[in-house]
Amino acid sequence: MSIILAIESSCDDTSVSICNNGEITSNVIANQTIHQNYGGVIPELASRVHQQNIVPTVTQALIDAGVTKQDITAVAFTRGPGLLGSLLVGVSFAKSFALALNIPLISVNHMHAHILAHFIPARSAGGDEPKPAFPFLCLTVSGGHTQIVLVKDFFDMEVVGETLDDAAGEAFDKTAKILSLPYPGGPLIDKHAKLGNPNAFKFAVPQIADLNFSFSGFKTSILYFIRKQEKVNPNFIAENLDDICASVQHSIIEILMNKLKMASKLYGINEIAIAGGVSANSGLRQALQNGAVDYGWKVYVPAFQYCTDNAGMIAIAGYHKFLKNDFADQSVSPLARMEF
Ligand code: KG4
Ligand code: ZN
């Protein structure tokens, strides 16, 4: 019997979730819109806004789940990786809460949690949604990470490929900045891409032999392409926005899917999942579904609300640690960089 309160504060979203015996009964997210004015997350501002939001978000999560503070049996929190000042707010709050109620603390790796979001119970008309079977491969794509992870068990994971420079989410966000779209640009590129032609413009896909990725040269090639076109037509972006977005998105998905195919062959694994903020992208979700038809993969796409940062994923990861009595002590501190 467990009722876990989980806190996520690694970047710019303050989120709190309650997990009641493995069921997510609330998942409240307070987004920070202030960063839109700056074209990216300003760490100093992010930690201050977490500080303002954390107590109201906890209060709301308790109300939504229909429980009180006294009902909580453990507190899970994101230890890292992330922005140190942001993590400090969540970690300090979690420690104080656990100390006050004399209940155990559970430390969660944010990247594990993105993957374990697949184990949040989801019911459709047909019954329980199938969950990935171990071992599976997960393409984990967010604003800070792009990795192919071999997931052997709940907390036994190995990164078998990763980006050598920018993350896939950064490729979306930096392209959006070039196009003068506000931060975070990924969802806006996705929206415009739905209206455009993915083959309107061709961008060079980086050629890297192993399972690693590189997006920095790709982003520069887009910048040079746009500058060149604007010399001929100053209204190039405005007149071609949908086609540019569709073409950029198409190329990013091609880069990601090529490596997934390579990993699937190399490891002989057909259980394939995606996770992280970029897994909310409609084109990537469709490409994965196509993989099921084209390569016989069993594919797993997280529920949309558990793709981008949320505490529901921290709560489910915390629940699986709770089942193993895997607790942290009160001397635990956040880690900006945290290995798998
Ligand atoms: O996992 P996440 O919420 O935060 C990090 O841990 O980084 O991922 C945020 C990233 C941002 O780069 C955002 O632009 C991207 O996910 N993103 C998307 C979409 N929704 C969020 N990228 C492409 N298409 C989307 N629909
Ligand atoms: Zn994340």
C-alpha cells in the first residue's frame, strides 16, 4: 500500500503528481511562460519561479487526487540531470516534506523517468494498453538529450548511442529561433509542418557510422540555407514557413529513425519505444507507427501528456523504487549531470 507524492523541477516546469498504488491520480504542471520573452530558459529565473510555484502545485495535486498530506507514504523527486538551481528547489522541498512527515525519500533520474512513463497504466476501450517487454530499445529525445537506450529492466539501462553535440529538441528549438518562432519552438514547428510539404527543401543528413547523432552541423546548414534564400527573397520565411517546417521536421525524423533501425538490427530487438519531449511530435509518432508496418516492430508511444516534462513519470519511477525499498537518505543532493 503506497501513496507517493512526486516532484519534478529539473528545467522550467514545476510538476507534482500523486501515485496511488501504481495509479497516477493527479499530475499538475505549472508551466513557466516567462522564458518566451528570452528565446530560451533562463536558469536564474527558472529557479525563482519554481520557488513561487512549488507549494501551490503540491496543494493542487493533493486536491486533484483527493488525498491529504497525512495520507502520503513516500516522496519521490527528480535528482538530476537538469538545471542545478531548479533541481535544488524540488530536492529541498521533497526532503523537508519527508522529514516533517517522517516518511521515506525516493531519488529519481529524470531520463529513467521519461522511459518509465511507458509503465503508467493507460486504459482504452480494449482494456489495458500493452507495455514494452524487456529488453527494449528506447529513443529518448528531449531538449537536453538524444539517446538510444537499451532498457534491460526498470533501472538497468544502457545508453548505446547519443548525440555528440546538440539534442534533437535543440535542433527544433534553434530552427524555430532562426524562423523567429517563440520558445519552445518544437510544438510550433510540428503545427506548421502539418500544413507543409516535407519534400519542399532538402537538408543534408549527417553521416555518422555508429549509433551516435550530431545536430549542430544540421542546424548551421538550415541557417545558411535561409540566409541565402533571403538574399533573393526577403519574404522567404513568411512565404514558405509551412514548407520549411515540414522539411526540417522530415529531416530530423529521418536522422532519428535511421539510427533506430540500425540499433534494432544490431541488437536484434523489435520492441521499440520513444520517450521525452520530442516524442510528442506528431511526425515522429507516425514514423514509429510506420516502423511497425515496415519492419515488424512492436512500437510504444507514450501518452501525449507524459511526453514532455511531468511528475507523473517521476511518480511511476518512484513507485517501482518503492516496491524495491530503494530509498534515499536526507543527505542526498541534486546532480546537474547524472549518469544512467
Ligand atoms: O522532455 P522535455 O519536456 O524537457 C527536457 O527534459 O528537455 O523536452 C522539451 C523539448 C523541447 O526542445 C521542445 O521543443 C520539444 O521537447 N518538443 C517538441 C514537441 N513538443 C515538445 N519537439 C517537436 N515536436 C513537438 N510536438
Ligand atoms: Zn525531460
